[in-house]
Amino acid sequence: MRVSVFASACAAYASVASATINWTLDKAANPTADQLDAYTKIEAAMTAAAARYAKWSTASKDVKVAYAPGVPTAEASYNGDLRFGENRANMNERVALHEIAHTLGIGQTSQFNDRCAANNWPGATALLKTWDGADAKINCGGGHIWPYGLNYDTEFSETNADRHCQLINAMIADGMQGAPVAMPVPAASSSSSALVPSSTYESPATTTEAPVTTTEAPATTTEEAYTTTADLPTATSAAATTPVPYPTGGAISYPTGGASPSGNAAPTGRGGRGRGRGRGRGPGRHHSWKPASLRGRPSASASAY
């Protein structure tokens, strides 16, 4: 799909700082009834998402939020831009959490691609295994992760949303944004999704785990469509070694599909411009963009379904 150009008289703003996820909603100076309604719903979604990140993560980001009716669902990039389309069904906490994760690096940095290709998430994998057992692993495909990627509304629950924030925190600690770092964490609660000690997140840059075979999309397209979890690539590779900011530009998308309530769901369906065999265009569809100069380059892409 083509990303619409968002234009408005930007004389008014709503700005909220919640712990380390700071967001600002761009507002028109003389908003219409449609805009006012959208602003109310977007603010509620972002407030809830930022509060959850504040409780379960110490990830830091300044997020610039906008209402862009031309966007079919929602989209975000590593430079901090996050836009909601006009579909009110997507103005919820689940979508806000999912898009914030993209601004933090999911599907957006070369380190994400490299670590997905090598299955090199030692701290995050250790955390995941405390929830899902010894065989649990982080799956990557199309610029997304599962389980706990919150790719569909059917994945959302209080526990899954808490774990989503914790997992993103651990992936940043493993080096999703650059070199591995020690990520301080909020005090763990007594819930079943409590955080593991912060020392678990201080992971080395390499791991003894066997690399996963890389499957890359053809260079002539920016997206692929899949119908089953088995069809999905487990990882994409990247040659770059530094985070890649992605300004607004052309976009790619994925529609919703069925998902396991436990969060073990891979994104499926047909992309906005891709070769689709998917399960329809549902309300949880999501978009992530990259510049025209990088389209067709899986090694540095921010691909999304």
C-alpha cells in the first residue's frame, strides 16, 4: 500500500510522559468531530500502553503519535513515528503496545535481523522458557515475533500484554538496538508473569545455540504472504551492524488472522502489495514502513505483513 501524507494544522498537542515511554499526539488546531473522537480513543490506548511498559520495562523512547485516516490500520518506525488510521477497532491498547514495540526495534534494526537469523536471544529466551517451558523460543518472521508479539487482538490478555513488555525489554538487553546492555527492571509483581532478575538480561553478544537457517524474501519485493506458521521464515538476515532509522515512505502491511490465546501465533495473511494467500483483512491489520531506497532489501528492511 502507499503511505498517505499526513498533513494538519499542528498548533495543538497532547503530550504525556509515562516513565520512559514518552509520547506526543499531534492535534489539529481546529479539530473536526471525527478528529476529536479519534484523539480521545488514541489517547486512551497510548496511555494504557505506556503505563504497562512503565510497569514491566525500562525501555526508553520518544514516540510521535498522529491520527492519519489514510492509514488502513496503524504503522510505526524506529524513528519514533506512530500513526493510527481511521478504523476505531484498531485504537486499542493491544495495537498501541505492538506499534511501540516497532519503535523500540522489532523488525526495524539490523541487530534484530541478525539476532533473529542466529536465534541469538539468550536473555530473552531464558525469560520465555520460564513461562512456556524448556522448548520455548522466539520466532521471527516478516518483521514480527511470536509468541507474545501481540500480532492479533485474539492474543491480548493481561498476562500476555505484561509478558510482551517484559520480552521486549529483554530483547533490548540482548542487543536489539545495538550492543547488549544491562536493562534495569521494575520491581517484579507476584503475578505469574513476574520478571526474572535483571542479571538474566546481561547477555553476551554471542551464543552457543545453533544458527537457524536463514530464509530471505526475493529482492524484488518488500513482503511475502504466508498461510501457515510452517511457511514462515524463522528469521531474516542483515549485513549492517548499526540500528537503521526508517523515515516515512512506502508501506507494507499484514492482516489479522486466527491466533492462540497463549500468544503462540505467527502473523499470517496477505500483505498490502504482496503475493497473498492469507486469511482475509481483519481489524487487527498492522503496517510498518521503510524508505523507498531500502525497499526490496531484506537485509535492512522493516518488513511487516
